[in-house]
Amino acid sequence: MSTLATADVGALLQLVPVQRAGLALLFAAVGLPVIGVIIVGLDIMPVRFAMMHVALFGIAVGLITGLDPMLCALVACALAGAGVAPLARTPDGLSGAMGLLMSLAIAGALLLLAVSGVNASGAFALLWGSILSVGTPDLIVLGALAVVVPALFWWRRRDVGLLLYDRELAECSGVPVRALTAALLVLVAVAVAGAIKLTGALLVDALTLLPALAARRLGRSLKSITLWAIGIGVAVNLTGFLLALWLDWPPGPVLVLTAGAVVLAVHLISERRTTSWRAPASASRPSSH
């Protein structure tokens, strides 16, 4: 295993592409874990898979037309997220729609690339990420997500909390469920597309779901879960990125493994605490029979 000396890592951190990558990960750590809270809370796991395929379709369109592939991916994902919002009344209905969307998107992308004769290596390279190629537009998108997503949570925290807890209760409480669900789905779609360069479409869970899964084990309310998710995201992204630089390894897999280790550690710690708390409580609690 090859590793770099501390001085070498310091020299790498002076490079503009590395600095941009680190800033992008910092922005992502603020906005994307909150997106993970939404995905887990709404039980819309299939959405992220569908948006990966839609992003690939958008990238193919960009390569053929000469437009910015990532911009095309963002637009395609945003339109797809808004388009499937009416089908999100139940997780089952959304799952079926996502399966259809995935199939159509990947088929359309492959057909476009084959018919046009464009080299598909550029499109499929983004499946594994290209974090050092992060540019100003990518930073703008991730920075906007870092502001908009937490701001929406804070502004409509009661409505979001009710929607994530129980859709029917939210409707009875006067929450604009359809409009809010559509807005959240668009944010999820744009977030998945915006994070593709950082870890690749196949590993985007490291920036979204994994911090949220760990936070759900630690938080006791939507506010605390969200804060935990952001904190874990910042710690995982910065630690994983520095570790990848030091080991001279690809950042994407290192970020995933770092986040996965945190999730497992939190799970084991919370399980031990639960076990240690239950034993004396059950022994001292009087019988109800």
C-alpha cells in the first residue's frame, strides 16, 4: 500500500482542484445528508436509483448537443422529480414509477449514445466520479443545496416533520402535502445529480443516506436528526477525503467506507446502550399483570 507523507498531503492541499474538491465536499456535507433524511423519512429509496439513470440520460444528451453534461443531468433530474411527484401518494406507487423511469432512462441513454456515435466513456466515467474535475458550476449547485435544503427544513419544519411522520396526519393538519412532496422530490433529484462528480452515481449514498441512517440512531427529533446528519456528513467527508489523499486512493470508495464505518459504529453503540438500559429497567419495573 502506497501512502503519502504529511508534507506531500499538505502540498496537495495547495492545489486548486484539490481545494475545490474539499470545498465541494464541505457544501455537500451540509445539504446532502438532509436529503438523506428526506429519502429515509418518505421511504423513497428507489428514487435515488432512478435519478442515477436519469442523470446518465441527461449526460448523454449533453454530450450529443455540446451542452454542459452536468447541467443537462441536473435539468433532466429536476424535470423527472417534478414529473413523478403526482405518483408519490404511496411508496408502492412511486416504486413502480421509478422502475419504469429507470428502464426508460437507461434505454434512452444507450440508444442516444449508440445512434450518435459519441464516445460513451465520458458518460460512464461519471458513474465512478471525478472529484478533482469539480468546477465553479458544480460548487454553485452544491452551495445552493447547502443553503436551500436546510433553509426549507427550518422554514417548514412543522410541515416537513408531519409529512415524514404520517402523510394522512399531515393532510388532516392542513399541510400542502402534494406541493411539499413535489418540492422535496425535486430537491432529492437535483441533489443526486449534483453529487455525481463527487463520488459517482454508484456511490452517492455515502453523501446522502449513510449520514442520515447514522443520525436516525442518535437523534430523538427531526431537528436533532438533521443536525446529527449534517455533523456526521462534515466529519465523514473531510476525514474520508484527507484519508484518500494520504493513502493515494480514489476518494469515492474511501468516503463510502468511512461513512459505512460510522454507521456500523453508531449502530453497535446504540444497540449496546439499549441492551444495557433494558436489562435493569425490566428487572425493576413492576409487573402489569
